[in-house]
Amino acid sequence: MKISWWKILSIVLLAYAIIGGLLLPVPELTQLGETIRNLYFHVCMWFAMMILFTFSVAYSIKYLRTSSFQYDIKAKAYADVGTFMGLLGYSTGAIWASYTWADPNNPAYASFGSIMREPKLIGAAMALLIYGAYFVLRSSIIDMDQRARVSAVFNIFSYTMLFPSIWIIPRLLPSLHPGQEGNPALNFNDIDSRMRMVFYPAVIGWTLLGAWITNIKIRTEMIREKNIL
């Protein structure tokens, strides 16, 4: 079976990100230490999530314009994998926080109550819960046409809510999370060129992996729909 070039590229980039992330030197920051290497997972997965959600909402808009079910299938598949990447990003972020904010020996230590009130964590959880509601809504509607239309509209709403819940509101409130004045991964004062050599390939690698998984889900779902019809 022939494998597309971009699938091979995703494997190469992720292998490079994992190996390079473990072996290449990183800045010596007292608060983060070696945990800074989690940047190649936590932040890159969130970037992949946003890109996949963008494709998902684009296909929802295409469905509303054309009423073609292939776009509804693609919108759901991208939302599926985007949510999965979001959950991985949230989990790796929680692990990261346990070694920094929740460690009494770390200068960045914060109380449990402060962590639970962290705007970035709350906003990210809200965004993922809204997408969770998207899947619940889909499963509650039997009629295919109605399900596709309602889901497309709700998908647009879900995507719109990403920006205030993840990007805007957390920056308006006091936060433990870096990047109060902007995205720390894109700020040249926060990560140096050594980390950027791994960071950007990792973003592309995780995104391509998500697209690969999505492609498999789309093909599987289309085969299933053909068998039903």
C-alpha cells in the first residue's frame, strides 16, 4: 500500500520532535527546569487542535452552502480528532502544572485553590466541554438532514467560543500561565532559537498526524454511510 508523502513527513517530524526534544539543549529556567521540554507536546497539540477545528468549521460552512453530506462527515471527523488533540494538550498541561505550580519546592508554587481558579485551565475546559456538547447534540438527532444542519450551526458556535474562552478572557484576568501579554510560544523573548528548531516541526508533525487520523475516520465513515444507503 502506497503511503502519501505528507504521512511520511508527519512520522519524520514527530520522530525529530521527540528525539530532538529529549536530546537538544534547552534554556536553564529555575521555575521550569527540564519540564520545559513539554512545550513540544502541550503547546504543539493545542496548535494542532486549533488547525483541525478550523478545517472542521470550514466544512460545516460548506455543508450549509451545499447540503452535501460528505462535508458533514468531514466536519465531524475533524472535530473528533481536534477534540482528541485538545484533551491530550489539556492532560499534558495538567501534568506540567503538577511539576511547577503544584510543587512546594518550585518558585512558581501556587495553592490548590489558585490553580483551580486559573483562567487558562477554566477557559480550556469550557472550550472542550462545548465541543463535547456538539457530539452529544449530534447523537440526539436521528434525522440525517436535521442532524447535519443543526450540527453545522452548533459547530460554528463552538469554534467562535474558542477565542474568548482560550485566547481573550484568560489574558484579561490574573493568571499563573505564561503568555499574559501574548502567546509565549510565539514570543521571541520566551523561547530561543534552539527550541524553535524543534517547536515548529513539532506543530507541523502533530497537525499532520491529526490529519492522517482524520483521513482514516472520513474514509471509514463514508464506507459505513454507503453500506447504510
